[in-house]
Amino acid sequence: MPRKTIRVTDLVDAANTILAAEGSTPEGRAAVAHLVSRLLMDANAYRGFTYLRSEYLPADQQTDTNVLRPFYDDTRRRYIKVVS
């Protein structure tokens, strides 16, 4: 049986879509984030993540020490793609 591979960027796109989906649960997002982080690290393609815009304070409320809204959801994230 032939082996099938996927592009790392496709994996990141799929994960980012799932992590931003309306109606997803923090537990589900945490599971996806853990799996994707592990796969990216194993592939030497982990470049970090950033929180979704919804987790940031409006620009006029941000300070030098705090840019995230109170009680932000750390499972609302977007993985950074590998630049080819």
C-alpha cells in the first residue's frame, strides 16, 4: 500500500480552521493544539502560535504590560506557518 503524506502548511491550515471554529469547545481546541504542536515539532516545523484577535484587548485599552483581555481563552490560537 502506498504511503500518503500531507504538506505541513495544509496541516496548519486545517488546525487553524478548527481552532477558530464557532461552537468549538476549549477541550476540543486544547486537544487539537496539543496534537498539532507535537506533529509540527516532530517535523521540525514548529514556528509558534499567536492568539486569535478575539483574545486581544482593543488597541486603546492595551498597555505595555497587558494586551490580552481578562480571562482570555488560551485555546483560541493560530499556528504560524513554515515559510518555504
